[in-house]
Amino acid sequence: MKFFLASLFTILSLSAHAQYSLRKDMSGGIDLGMAFKKNYINPSITYYEMLNVDRSRLLFIGWTARLGAFYGNNTDYYTAPALLTRGEKGFGSLSKPLITQNIDTLNFGYTSQTSLNVGIRAEIHLGPVEIGASADLLGFTFWGRSRIGGVRSSTGLFVVQDVAGNDVQKRFQGADVYQKAHPQRLNLLLLGDNDRGMLATEIYARLVIKQVVGLKVGYQWLSTEMVLNNIDRVANNDRFRNRTGLTSIALTMPITPW
């Protein structure tokens, strides 16, 4: 959290100079946001620049730079690679698969990670009300500790070396259920189960208040990933993904006049 707050002040300082470089047909600002549900929080700082693409100043399209942190309690992560999930019926909700026979689970009492992503954003401006959507495209998860999680797998095997240096196969059972994992470092939007890492997609509405600040409310789809240190040799998999839907709120501070 200290690292996240330090990054906040850095971005605010840099953005103070950005207002002098934007063109007259562009707008920009900073969203100070929080997405949340039970056991999940996702604070974020998003810098954005938008270009007006029609004469009526109705439609704006632009880019974002989003610094986001994720904190989750009692979080389940499921087998991530599309190669393993393809052929199943997929996810029946945002977090749980419909068919679980061949999908393993990795549970953590607590997880945290911080990422910096660039993305796209589109908005429709209707007077003081702005309706929009945004999506992370590419970035890195550069902060996040390794955690011990519990593996639930009926077929999984991993390999360790004994005292003589020989490879020994073991199942994720007994004490070996508890395995170390770390956040996925590369974030890349490839659609569906092809995605990698920590990515957020959001739809929202913003109310501009007295032309000096905006109140944004929306709904966010957030995915995060953890990578096992000991790969499952049966499935040839070490990636596990959590998907969840969150309510989001934010204050928008413009760097150009509304």
C-alpha cells in the first residue's frame, strides 16, 4: 500500500504539467478510483487523454495509463490457459467454471499485486453526464509477493529432487497441497481465456459537478493470475486465474476545462 500511495503522488505531480500540452480538441484527467465487493478491493489511479472525433463534441476516444492494486481474501484461482479450458463449457459466472472435472483450483487466504497497464477508452458526452467504457490492453504486474496457496487437483503431479538429486514425482496431497505461487508479470488482453495477468474492463457513467470535478460510478470486470512455482506435470500448467465483478466509484479531476 505504501508503494501504491507513493506512485499516486508521482502521477499527480506529472499530470500537473500535462494540461499545457493537450490540443484544444482533446480532454484529459485523472480518475482516483476504488472497485470493491466482499473480500476484494481494487484501488486505482488512471490518467487519460481523449480526442473528440465529431463536430458536435459528442464522441471521444482515447488512451489510459492505469495503476491498480488488488487485495483479496480467501480467493480461488482456476486453471487459466485456454488450451486446457477450451472444449469445456467455460465459466458459468465471473468466477466459477461450469465443469470442474479437469479444472484445478488454487486457493489463497490472502493475495495482493500491483500493476501498470495502458488501455483504451471511449466516451459519449451528454451535457453534464458522460457514459463510457475502458479496457486494459498491455502492461506489467511489477509488485506482488509470493504466497502459499492450497492446490485442489485430482490428477496433478509435480516433481521435486530428493537428497540424492533424483527427480521424484509427488501428488498435490497432504502437506504437498500447500504450494508457493507468485503473480503473473505480463498483462496482455487476448480475449477470454487467452488473456494473461491482471486486467480490468469497465463500463461507467460520470456526472460533472460545477465543471471542476466528476463523480464516476460503474461496474468493473477484473482478472488476476497467480503462477505456481512447481508446475503440474500432468496438465503441464502453472497458471491460475481469478475473475470477478466489482462495483466501482471514482473522483475525476480534469487537467483541461470541461
